[in-house]
Amino acid sequence: MATLVYHVAVSLDYFIADPGMQEGKIDQTLFLFEGDHVPDFLADIQQYTAVLMGRKTYEYGFQFGAKPGEPGYKGLKHYIFSNSLQFDSNDEVELVRGDSVAFIQHLKEKEEGKLWLCGGGELAGALLEKQLIDQLVLKVNPILVGVGVPMFGSLKPRLTLELKDLKRFDSGVLKTTYDIHYR
């Protein structure tokens, strides 16, 4: 059985995007795109067998030159969850329509290794509600946003977390890794 890891950049107030990002604008002052945490992130994503994301997270990659049907992260199988996107699935990118939670539950059961959930908030909230996320890896950026997309969308969870690792970077980014213990 695969482990599902929600590995995501957040602000200090736990937003994964601000209103500008929701409109597709790139704001490099919100989440740091340069610094000593970047090589760590690039090394981290090598451990995953696939990346899972919702439509808005996938479309955000278009701002960096990606096109529909193309992978955002080379070498990783992509599962994109959307009922409105239009492109043909291929060996690298599979467009998943319908019940994303049931699909991911089945994917966890049939796969091995680690699956990377990289967004978005509503998808993460739906998966957390069904107790499908096993671990959180948060890249906490040194900024307060005040408003935006919450880490778990509209879900307001109460969880018991076990800190597994903490790294501090000179850039001010903190990377925290937690195992989730459901009650």
C-alpha cells in the first residue's frame, strides 16, 4: 500500500495560495523560488512515485510554461483531478474525472511507495476527511498572507500530529514533517 504525503508550501498562517495566485499571477515574494531550501525540495520529490493535484494547482503551472497534458515535474506520473479540464491523458499525465477520493483510495491500495499530493486545498480537505493522507510535509515560508486558499480548503480539521523532522533554512523557510494520527 502506498503512503500519501501532502507536501506543500504554506505561509505562516497556513495558506497555500493568495488571491493573486488564484488568478494565475506569479508572486515570488509569497513563496520563495530561490534559496537553500530549493535543492532540498528537488531532492525530496525524487522519492515520490507519482504526483496528484487538482485543476487549479495544475493550471498554476501554465504560468511557468507548462501546457495542458504536459507534466509539471518530469519523470513523475501525474494524476490531475478535474471535471472541467480538456486534454487527452497520456503515459505521463492522466486526467481523472469523477470521484477523486475513491480514485485516490484505490490508487493507494494498488501502488507502493510514496504518492505526492501537491495541492489543492479542497482536494486535500476531502482526502483528509476520509483519513487518506498519511503524512504532512510543510514548507513554511516566512510570510503572512491573511487571506487566500487554506491548506485544507473549507475543512477545519482537528488532528493529532507527530513531528518526524524539522529543517531550518537560511532563507527563513522551515520544513516540518508530521505523521498524522487519526482518532
